[in-house]
Amino acid sequence: MPTAPRPRPQPSRTDRKACRGQEQRTDVATVEQTRRTFEAAAAKMAAKLQDGIRDRAVAHGPRSQPAPVTSPASHTQQPGAQHAPGRTTGGVA
């Protein structure tokens, strides 16, 4: 004849709290380990990227930098737009 399953004793409140605290510490440790892993991977990727940039610069030689674009000063006249001296263009003089 099969025996009935034995009821498990319920953990006390302090046991449950201790277990939960241990789980939280484990979770924090896991998060910290994951963070360190991601940071190491990111640093490795950044180093590889910088190496690739340096290798490419060496392979292609120095690149000439384009001349900086200068915008015309706002107080200068545009070519072809000349005003007659002493006259205004509309409005009250």
C-alpha cells in the first residue's frame, strides 16, 4: 500500500527572511559580475576599433584636411547688389 506524501514543515519567518537576504546578495553579485563582463567587452571592442582606425590611417597614408569653409561676413554686400549713395530703398527718409 502506497504511503501518503509527508507534509513539509513550513519555514519560519526568520528562515524565509534569511533565505530572501541570501537571494538578494546573490542577485547583486550576479548583477555586478554581469556589469564587469559588459565593461570588459566594451573596452575590448573600443580597443579593436581604435586599432582598426590606426591601421586604416597607416594603410591609406595621411589624408589632406579640407580647407575650412568660411562664411561671408554678414556686413559685407553680396556681389552685384550695389546701392546708390545717399538713397534709401523704401520707407521714410
